[in-house]
Amino acid sequence: MGPVIAIVVVAVVFLVVFIGMYNTLVKSRAQNQNAWAQIDVQLKRRYDLIPNLVETVKGFMKHEQDTLEKVMKARAQALAAKTVGEKAKAEGAVAGALSGIFGLSEAYPELRSNENMLTLQEELRSTENKISFARQYYNDSVTGYNIKLETFPSSVVASMFNFSSEELFEIEEPAEREVVKVKF
């Protein structure tokens, strides 16, 4: 009777550990999805600010239509991006296009003192900070999840239930890593 009880106890312990690992992986995956949703919320806020920025700048930068069109094109591509990699690439284009507007604004002193522009500048700065923090949280969450997928014994549970690693939100181009300057 003693060996049977020992086998049952070991089986129960194994089952509890197995269920715990599975639940931890499910929670981590959900946490990643939530972290991605937080990035998406902040990116949406940025995308909503861009048309206001373009409209504010349009009246002052009559000869810079090409720059404004690049910003709107980059915004459209970013909105269409679906995967983490596509979003990261599109975000680099948006940041580059926005820096083009802010760089040109130096030539328009009346734009630098425009109240709408100052408000948009502050909102964009705030949004950029929130995006940065959301990306950091997402990458931390994904890294923890991916580590769980690769370490034993949770890797066994992960492979049994087809958990797959997730992509980090990385900027590919070195120039895209630079912060958008919103200085007027």
C-alpha cells in the first residue's frame, strides 16, 4: 500500500506543477497581449495628433508640401501595419517624417510661437514618452515569456501546447533609434 500512495502523491505533485507551468505560460501570453495593446493605444494617440499637426503647419509651410505628404504617408503605413515587426518599421518612418517637420519649423519663427503648435508639441512629447514606456514594458514582458518557453521544464509544457515565442518591438535602422526632436 505504501508504494501506491507514494506513486499517487508523486503523480499529484507532478500534475500540480504541470498545471502551474501551463497557467504561468497562459498568464504571460495574456500579459504580452495587454502590453501590445498599451503600445497600440499610445500609437493611436500619436496617429490622431499627426493630422492636427499637419493642419497647423500647413498654413505656415506653404512650400513644404512634400514634407507634409511624407508625414501623412508614413502615418497611413503605420496604421496599416499588423505585426510587431511591421509596426516597428512603420514607426521608424513616422519618427523620421515627424523630425522632418520639426527640422523645417526652424525656418518659420511664427510657427514656433503659434499656440496650437506649442500645444501639439507638448502632446506629442508626452505621447512619445508614453510610447517609450509602453515599448519597454512590452519588451520586458515578451522577454520573460520567451525565457519561460526556452527553459526547462516549462519548455516541455510550452511545446506540448504549441506556445510560440513572440517578437520584440525593435527599431531596425540606427537613425530611427534617435528621439524625435520637438523643439521650436
